[in-house]
Amino acid sequence: MALHFADSYIADYQAASAKANELIKILEEDDRVKFEMFEGGTHLLRLVVRGVDLAKFQRALEQRDILLRPACGESFFVTINPSLNRMPLQRLVDGFKAALRDS
């Protein structure tokens, strides 16, 4: 099974990384949202969302089929991987914006 996905993994990861960069750019237009990169990190980010109930924000995303791990303190850890390719960029943007509004 692993060999089946090996051929496309790099291209899938590159597409996910490009999509993540665009998503970050759009979401950070909202002053409440900030993504923090870890020095030397490649695929793990911290998502800081201010002025919302983080548990409610996470549930609002989940209702839109966007899954985040539970908040860790006042932020979320986000992993960029090919699963990001399962949803169109605009649907991700709309889901995050609606979750911000609803929480």
C-alpha cells in the first residue's frame, strides 16, 4: 500500500504546501488569526486565534469537515500534509471564516 502512494507523495505534499501557504495568507488578513512557523520546521505550525472561544472554534470547524487537534493552551498545532488536498481552497477559507464568525 505504501508503495502505491510513494510515486505521488512529493507532488501531493508540494500541492498541500502551496495550498497551505495561500490559506495562511488569506486567513491572516483577519487580525485575530496568526500562524507561527517553527524555526527549522517544515510542516508543523502554531495557529493562534484571538478573541474567540477555541473549543467552540474547533467544533465549528469540525461541523464543516475541517479537523484540528484540540487547542494546546491558547493555540492549535497544525500539520501540513497531503490530506489538505481533499478539500478545495475556497471551501477551507469559507469554513475558517464561518468558524471565526460563529465562535
